[in-house]
Amino acid sequence: MGLTKQYLRYVPSAVFGVIGSQKANIAYVTQRGGEKGRYVAVAACEHVFIWDVRKGEKVLILQGQKHEVTFLCPSPDGVHIAVGYEDGAVRIFSLLNGESNVSFNGHKSAVTVIHYDTLGARLVTGSKDTDVIVWDIINECGLYRLKGHKDVITQALLLKKNLLVTSSKDSFIKWWDLDTQHCFKTMVGHRSEVWSMVLLNQQSRLLTGSADSELRAWDISYLQEERAEGEPEVKKGKTLVKVEDEERDEELDENTEERILSCKKAGSILREARDRVVSMTTDNRARVIACHGNDAVLELFTVLSQEEIQKKMSKKLKKAKKKAAKAQEDATEEAAEPVVEQSLKDEIIRFTNLKASSKIRWVDCLSCAGGELKVALLLQNNTIETYSLKTTDKIPTANKTARLTLGGHRTDVRTLAFSSDNLAILSASGDTVKVWNRSTLQVIRTMACEYALCSLFVPGDRQIILGTKSGKLQIFELASGSLLETVDAHDGALWSICLAPDQRGIVTGGADKTVKFWDFELMKDEETAQKRLTLKHSRTLQLEEDVLCVKFSPDHRLLAVSLLDCTVKIFYTDTLKFFLSLYGHKLPVLCLDISHDSTLIATGSADRNVKIWGLDFGDCHRSMFAHDDSVMFLQFVPKTHLFFTAGKDKKIKQWDADKFEHIQTLEGHHREVWCLTISPNGDHVVSSSHDKSLRLWERTREPIILEEEREIEREAEIEESMGKEDAPVVPGETPGEAAPAGKKTVETVKAAERIMEALELYREETRKLEDHKFACEHAGKELPPPNPNMILVAFGNISPAQYVLEVIKKVRSSELEISLLVLPFPYVPDLLKLFNGYIQQGLEVELVCRCLFFLLKIHFGQISSNQMLLSVIDELRTNTLSKVQEIRDMMGFNHAVLLFLQREIESKEDVMFFTDATGRLEEKKKRRRKRERTILTIA
């Protein structure tokens, strides 16, 4: 089938103009053993940028796919970073090369929190779908899903003793025992959402931030730990008594939560801000707490050490004694011994307040050598700021060490323009206008301006003209980056500007119901005595409604004007006489453009439709439903009848104005698309959005076949709907707090299909061999073997059983369980027989056992009732036990050898290896003190 008309595909080329997206947090990272606190990781739409704050440069980009980044968490060793996405996926990137080898798919909606354990072997994620999932990073699989919260998870922290604490917008804090995967305690001490929480004092104190100005503190005591060390139970309102083990068990059984830990409110700290806590964090030593609300002030608190608290209390006691002695001198009676009680204010004190240049969105802290505290702030205006403070100073002063602003605008870009040579891009926002180099995407010029609404390059590309919200025209010179002149053009907002086809002037339309014509002129500058560009007002067209958009026809014959009354009026350029009125839109026309041959005009409206009209008679050729929200911008590709539209539905679409067909959709922006511009040669498109990003799209040589495009769109819809389906039910499992971690996706279904195809091939090859054997017996002689399957030949003439194992090995570890869950039961008996053979041969025993145990768990009823499988299961039992025991023995032997080598090295070098000697000494002292305290208490 020949292509009747060839369309060329536009593909995403680059994302620029964004310094840090607001949805995800900021985090300090390390780069190849570089300086501490020099690099920060921030989200940039679907990517993650690693910035060198000292140089103000991007050093690494972690490439995303299409969903926005929502959370970042560096690993404890600083080598990896876990990234959560809008669709619920979690990917782990290496900070050395920027590659991602591990990905997890379990949440149905955006990931809101990620937390590593101290070893970096497990990962806890919370999401908007109210679930918490624990992942095994080493095995690359999900361990379990914890259900219980009723709203978005805001924080999840792993504690010692294999415990987990989670907070949510449902106002509850839940404590989970990960050994039994159940919630053993729910704290209800908050009246509104719990927005954040941190752990202090070696996980013995919890600090929570809510919707009010209080930071609530909770003391945690791990009762299992106390019990293991032989301490007696502490009961409220009673003296401390030694309780026998049996009696204690009976009493603790009445209250399950108290067997694990107790959590009591210790008090609260008042913040200066009155609104909710937006984010709260601690430094890496948990000595400094940083929190902020919706304003530009960051509040810093210091957590005092035990020695500092004792010094403070002794000072307080001395003061109280002096006061008591003075009171005793004045009074005749003897005063009682003064008692000073320790409160939360004595343990956590206000350090300082830090004022940023704009509202703060996220914060991260880092303690460095010499008592230096580094603070990184991600602001709401697309800016990163870093500060340095000395924690040892009595009156701390914050020094601003870096401010990243050059690579982006502070507010949304509302207008874009391409230079005539296709090399420079102009972008203007509410306060600045920037000119970018298209090939390097670096900023060439940054100039302060008023709120810009429209712009263009003056012929020659040496000057630019901006139309502003206040109705002014601003002329800038690019060589010097200076403002040449400001012209008061309109009394209201200047919505549209268009260059005349003869390039001798411009036309502007504004909210004062006028269209004005301007001519380019050169005038002598009084200061420099050199000629410079200016604009001379030549004509005015008065209209009845506000003007939203104006456009010359390329032949300079007609002028199209879009009005607030939902119509488009066409006038003759020379006489300004009325020619046509195009009416049919239900809401105002926000954008329009005329084709290169002046035969077609396309209009885009707030009613979500695009209409194509003929300019000869003003007849409407076709009305197309273009976007799911207002059509914000429309432009024809030069010298074609193809045009692009941008909408508030985050999409950019390409259309054919002759065939009235939708050609392709450019998806990438995560918020409303405000405007776009096409290069004069049609090879590049640049678009701007409310997500603060500018995107460059390139035209390739690849042709588009419309049927294939529609098929790809349908597949994408199916994939999206599959991701929103409920998690598959595991047979024999009762719904409770714990559930399987994975979710059904297109990848898991495809993996299950590949396993089924491999098993079908195995059955076919087995049948062939049986038929061959029977034919040999019947013929009484050896016949030539049948030709093997071409797939097996491609894999190097492996056996069908080996091929099945290869297919299972290629399934991602995180998707294996769900793939087996999707697998129909008729394939399970064959798999069990194959597993028996693999275990006997010692092939991939760990992987095979994992698959075997999962299949036995989910199909227990059908397998146990099938008489044919009894012998297979019996063989599996004996073979699995013996083979697993062999592997355990080998691992035990290897472990013993490593310990022996460790002791040998220690004895030679006389140093502690793999352990910290000082840490051990501290632990011993702590235990001794506890024992002494217990003996004194009992005595």
C-alpha cells in the first residue's frame, strides 16, 4: 500500500528552562567522592537533575520516561538514589553513571515518600493510594503491602527492632511490626493531617508536624529491648517492682502494643509560622531540625546532647538555689529544696530563622566537618538557594553560598519566538526575557522586563519587541542587552503582536478595543548620537470588543482580528474596510493563524474546538474537537497546510488542514501548555508550560502512518486502564493489613505470555521426542532425530527444559510473582515437573525455589487435590530439602572461612575489622549502667 501523503514525525529533543520542579523534594547527594554538600538532586519534570551548586552547572541527568518525578531519596552509601514517579513506579539510579537497573511497580498513584533502611537493603514507599510497600532491593522484589491508612501517606520511617512508623493525611500515625506485617498501634493525638515527622535521639523520640503551629514530640521506649536485658516493667501510678516472667507475659498479653513499644507525648514546640508544616527534615546526625510553612522563612531548631542538657539543668538548679536562698533570707520559715524539672524546651531549642528570597517548597540539611551546617532550599519560583551556617556560633548568621536562577524563569513563560535563522529562541515571562541558543540550550541574554504577553524578533534579529500586560511595547537590543525604548501603545493589556509581511512594521491588538499599526523607523539617540530603532504609530482600527489576537495574511491583503464576542473579523489591510465575519465558536477565539498561501485560516477557541475556514468566502471547512480544555495557541508549519495546537490539557497536537486529520500528539508537559513557536524552516518546535519547562521538539525523517498512530494510542489507553485495575486476588488469602506488593501491568502480562509460550514449545518438543521414540521402537532401528525448533537452535541448541528456565530467568525479579499469579493453572503441573528436574541438577535453585513456593501457596487447593501431582510433590519435597541444605552448608562454610580470614587479618594488623571499636565500648558502658540502675531500683 503506497503512502498517499507523507507526514514526518516530531520527537522530543530536550527539556530546558526548569531548575527544579515543585512536586519532588531536594536532596544532597555525593558525586564520585566529591566534596560534601556540593551537589544537590532535584526533579525536573520527568527527569532528575544533579546540580553542582558551586559552579551552577548540571553535572548529571537521570533520564525519566514520561511520568513526573514526585520523590527523591539518596541511599545511605551515597551511590544510588531512589526516584518515585507520578504513576506509582520507583526506579533506583546509580549516581556514578546515571543508569537505572532496578525498578519497582506496585503503587496505583503518585509515590509521596521513600525511605531506606540503615543498610540500604530495603526500601519503604508510601503513596497517594494510601498503601505502604516494603521492597527488597538486593532481591529486586516487593516483600509486602501494608494497608490501613485512609488518606495520602506523608512519611514512613524504619526503626530498629524491625519496626515501621507511618503518618498520613488521615491524622493517624501507625506503628507496624514488619516481622508479622501488622499494625500494632495507632496514635490519634492529632486533630488534623500529619504532614511530616522525624526521628531524634537515636530513634527514641518522634517529632511530628501538623496543620497547626505546634511540633509535637513523643517519647519512644522499646519494651522488648528492656525485657531482653532483664529490666522490670514500669507501671503507671505504682512503684517499680520486679515481676516474674509468667506474670509479666499475662499482663502484656492484655495490651499487645505494649509488648513492643510504648509511645507517650513529651510536649510540643511552638513554631513562629501559623500555617501548616509544608516540609520538615533533620541533618544527617539528627542534631538540627529544619521546618517551614507556606512562607519564605525556614525555622531551625537544635537538639541538645545529653551533656549539654545536664549543663543547662545544673545552671538552672544553681539559679533556683540562689533564688531560694534569697527568699529564705527574707522569710522566717525554712524553704523547701528547689526542684528543677526537665522539659522539652530544655532539650530542643530554637537555633535561628533563615529568610529566603521567595516562598520555600522543600528543604534539605547536611552537617559537615567543623560544625558547619549546609542548607539547600528549593523555592516555589523555580530557584535553588544554598546557605551555610556555623552551629557553634552563639549568634548564628546564614551566608548565602549559591543561587541557581540563570537556567530558568521565575514565573511561567507566556510568549515564545524563533529568530529568522532558526538559531535563537526568545522566551519571556512575568519579569524577565531570555534569549537561548537552540543548539546548546544555554542562555545568551537575560533582560528585566514587564509582564510579557507577546513577542517577536525584529527583521535582522538584532532587536526584539515585547507586548506587555500594562499595554506597553518594549524594544530591547540583543547586542548590549539593554532596553532601547518603552512605548505606551494600549490602555489595556496588549494581547497580540504581528509582523507585517513586508517587514516594515507591526500591528498590535489590545484590551482597549483597538488595533494599532506601527512602522519601523531609525531615530538619532540623544545620549549616544547613534541611530536606533523606534516605532511610529501610523493607523488605528477601532472595534466594539476587546482584541485577543491579530494576524496579517502572508500576501498582506487581509487582517484577521479575534474579538471577545467569540467572532473573528477580517478586514482589508490597505483600507481597513470590513470583509468577513467568522462566527461559530461558543467561547472567545484565543488564537488564530493564516496559511502561507493566504487561502486558509485556522482558529482555536476556549470552547476546545479548532475551526478551519476558507478566506475566499469565510466558509467553515471543518470544526474539530481538538483538546480536552481551552486551545491556547495555534500556528501553521511554514509553507504547508499542517498546523500545531497547544491546549490546557497538557498536549500539543499536529493537524492536517486539507484532510482534517489529527496527525500526532506530542506528550511531555505536565501542566497547561501556554504557547509554542515553530522555526522558520519547520524543523523545530518549542513549547512552554505551567510546569516551568520549555521543550524542544525536532522533526525527523521518519514517516508517520496514521493507522499505526491510532493503534499506538489505543494500546496506551489499554496500558493505562490496566494500571488502574485492582490488584489480583491471591487464592487462599484473606484480605487483611498485609497484601502482595506487586501490581498487574502490561509487563507482567507479557512475561506470563512468554512463560506460556515457552511451556507450549516444551510440550511440543516433548511430544516430538515421544513420537520419535515410538517410531524407532515400531521400526526396530534407530531413525534420524526430528529437526529441533528454530528458537532452540537460536539459543545454541539447548534443551526445551533449559529454554523454559532461560525465559523465567529473564523475567524481572520485581514482576516474577505477579507473572506467575497471572499464569493459568493448566501450565502449573508442567512447571512443577520441570522444577523437580532443575533442583536435581542444581540449576538456579534459589530462583526455582522462589517460584515453587509461590505456586504452591496460590494453587495449594488444586495441587493437593490432584492425585497425578502427589508423586511430583513428594519428589520435590525430598530434593528441595536436600539441595537447600547443601547450599546452606556451603554458605555456612564460606562464612566460617571469611570469619577466620577476618580474625587472621585482625591479629596481624591489631585493628578491629568491619566494626567500630568505639561503638562497641559505648554499648558495653550503656548495658553496665542499665544493670546498675536495675539493681538499685530493686534494692
